[in-house]
Amino acid sequence: MSRIGIIGAMELEVETLKKEMKVTRRVKKAGMEFNEGELNGAQVVVVRSGVGKVNAALCVQVLVDIFEVTHIINTGVAGSLNAKLDIGDILISKTALHHDVDATNFGYPIGEVPQLGIKEFPADEKMIELAKETCAKVLPELHTLVGRVVSGDQFIAEKAVKERLINVFQGDCCEMEGASIAHGAYLNDVPFVILRAISDKADDSAQMDYPTFEKAAAEHCAKLVKALVPNI
Ligand code: ADE
């Protein structure tokens, strides 16, 4: 049977799932609380990683080593980099990459971690398809896009910075953990998908929009994750 690690960076992104699951064991590790149990009939471990790429990577390794998860889902909110993605809409990752990695001086493509041999981490095809089908069923009013997540240790709230992420990386949404989770999942050979609801447009309005829309956006993702897990 699958055992699915579900990572959200902030409490708001995991609180609904934690309320709705039956927790059988709580383990504290690396400053994080791992909630193991059952959600909608599926075996899951739900955890708030904390914000940013270091927290996210540590969280993946604990999920793999201690909980032996077979799949990883990253849920939460993101800034939109694609005009087709409005606030509240859903992005399902096809791939994820680091937008704050630059070893171009050594001949590596922008975004590629030296000596890794891969720049973009591909999400699991089956999980993408299931997420798409589930979205259409449980969130039919929302627009869903399968695309590229770009991640870095910055909140993007400036038009010029947003445009660079579009022009240089062709990102569809930006956030602060996805690529790191994808990177960790890749190194451990664990299938993953990133599911993000749009909370802001990553431009000069982002600082205002984010607190206004983050709760509703996070709820969209929680609904999707809950419906998705029994099918994985
Ligand atoms: N998460 C949600 N919105 C974001 C943004 N604009 N930049 C980075 N992470 C985000």
C-alpha cells in the first residue's frame, strides 16, 4: 500500500488536512512535527516543513528515512507567473527547478545544480494525471494548469523580478519549496507532485494580495489533496 508524505510549508497549508485525518503517531524531528495516520482511507504523513528550500529538503529526507514514504505531495500556495493562472486557480507541476541557482561561470545552464546532471525535476506522470482528474471532479469551477514550478528563497513581489522568472525560466508559478522537494525526491527515487493554488500574482500587488487570498487558496489545495490520496 502507498504511504504518502504530504508537505506544506506553513500551518495554513496543512491545518485542514491535519484536522481531517486520523493521527496514529506524532513524531518530532528536525524541528518539525510529523503526523502519521489515515486521510480519506489513505496512509499519509502530514507535515509542516517551514518556509524555504532548506526546511523543505530536510523534511523530504526525514519522510524517506524515518517514514519510508512511497510518494510525496507538496501542497500550498504560489505566486502566478502565467496570465492564464488567476488567484485561486491550481498549478499541477510537470517539472520544478531552482531559480536561485547560478553556476553559469562554470558553464552550467542557469538553474542547474553543478554535477547533478539535471536542471528540471520531472513530477510523476501518474500523479499528474490523477491530480488533473481529481481537480476536474472536486474543483470544477477553477482553472487548472500543468506547468513549471520555479522555486527560490525569496518572496517574489516585484514586476521586474517576476518578468525575469518568466523570461529566463519560463516558470508558471513561483514559490519557495517545490524545487527542493522535487530535488530531494529525485535523489531518493521517490515519485512526487507539487500542487499549488495561486494566492497572488508575484508582482507589485503580491504583498497585499497574499494575506487576502492565501486562506482560500490553501483550502482549494487541501480539498484537492484529500480527494487525491486514496487514488495514489
Ligand atoms: N508563495 C506564494 N506567493 C509567492 C510569491 N509571490 N513568491 C514566493 N513564494 C510565494
